[in-house]
Amino acid sequence: MLLRPSIPARLHAAARLHAPARPAFTRSLTLASAAASAPARSRLLPPSASASALCSRLACLSLAASSSSSSPAPPAAVLSTIRSVSLVARPKEFLHTHNVKFAPGSRKKAKRLGRGGKGKTAGRGRKGFKARQGRDRPQRAYEGGQSGITSAIPKIGLQRQGPRLANRLNLRRISLDTLQHWIDAGRLDASRRIGIRELALSGCAGRIRDGVVLLATGAQFLRSPVDIEVTRASLCAIRAVEAVGGKVSTVYHNAEIVRAAIKPQAYLDVPKIILPPNPKDLTRYADPDRRGYLAPLAAGAAKQDIIEKILLETRRKNKN
């Protein structure tokens, strides 16, 4: 354990350091050290005086000695060094988690409204916008009750629900890496046919509205040969599934067909084959390159006779 030298010892050391050049300052140091080491009745300072008080007294003595003698005054660096001499005071109380407190006045209790003592309006005043429940500030784009600028200016472009937007299907996207992840987790069975019902009940596609589209994202992670039936599929996804020994078929779906596939007990009769209402979708699902479910029905027919043949085959199969 290292012990710090006492104040008189440090003062003696400073006196010995500056003794040759400043005799008056040396006399003051010697006087201060003698005062510190003398008995209590002969000390220059009371017994309870601190080191800072001793240093202040020492500085006064040195200035008096320098003014009374012809020797120059001690340098300012020495005086600052002497003034900085102080004892390390031990704290009376240490900081812990049990005695940490907020500064006085820094915390204020919230006003409890509607609990009595504030009248029937609970500090909100009478009527008005700010007196209503949940209306402490106006909502965005509120203009005081007049027609807002968003409704006053006419819209330009594809803003309204035209026939093109009304007939657009809301398809849920599924990537091949997600499909493989669900198979590895045991939530999909690759040995059985995977359709809309399996994708919806397993949570792989989330909430399905009008159908599912299969995309080729993460095709390098697909390892399991699957037989999957979706609403639409990209050509790259079809090639990636068939490269590992799988099979893809695209079937037309809408919101009603999806509901019937997920909850078949809620429907008395579900047709075996449902034709899309749009002629463009008929050609899409009759395309063998896109693995459409109508491609076998339109096989061997001329291009202008595809729709007629599909209608005839559909009526015949639904009757059976």
C-alpha cells in the first residue's frame, strides 16, 4: 500500500526545492510547516482547518514576506501548485441502485382526468373539437370542414376502377425457395399433389384472394420433385421444377373457387372444370408451354376453333 506524504513533508520538499533562489518564500514555507507540525494551541490555523485553508494561509504569508523583503516574489506556478495541495476526502455515502433518486422537481405526477375533482368536463372545457374523445388534434389533410384539396382536384390517369383494373386478379406470389423451405420443415408433403388448399392451410402463401402465381426466385435451392397446381407460373419456374423431376399445371382460380377449395364442406356442388370469363385467359390456359389445364382439351384443334372445342369438352365433362 502506497502512503502519500503528509502536508508538512510536501511543504518541506517544496521549500528545499526553491530555497536557494527565494529565501523569503522559504521562510514562509518553513513557517507554514512549523505551524502545521506545532501543538494545537500554537498553530496558526485551528485543528479542524483543511489543507485548502492551509494553502491559502501559506499564500498570504508568502506575499507578505515578499513585500517586506527585497527578494522577488515566488512564481505563479509555485503558488498554483501550493494551492492545489489538498487532502482526498472520503465520501460519506456511495452511489448504489437503492439510493439513486431523481433531482428535486424534475419529476411531476400526471394529472388524472375523469376521476373527480376536475368537474364534469375533466379539464376539456365545453364542446368543440378538442372536447371530443380521441380528437385531441386534427387528422392529416383536415381543412376545417371544407372540401380537401385531394377531393377538389380531378384525378388523371389510372385512378378509378376501370374495366382493366376491375378484372385484374389479386394473385399471391410464391417463390421456389419458399416452397422448398416449407417442404424441408415438413409443412408440405412433396409426395402428394400440392394445390391451392395445401398452400393455404400450410401458410406457405398466406391469405390467398384470387389465386397463386409461382415464381422462379431461389430456383437453385429447389431439390424436391413436386407436383404443384397454381393459378399462373412463369416459364423459368416451370423449367426449374421440371428440371428436378417435378410437374407444374396452371388452373384458373378466382375468389369463389379459392373459398370452395379451402372449405369444400360449405358448397353443395363444385364444377370439375371452370372456364375463365376472359378470352385472353382461355388462350393462356390452352397454351401447352404454360402448362395450362385446357391444353389437352384443345389438342389437335385449329387456332380459330380452340374456344369452341374447349366449350364443348367442358360441358361434356361437367355433365359426367
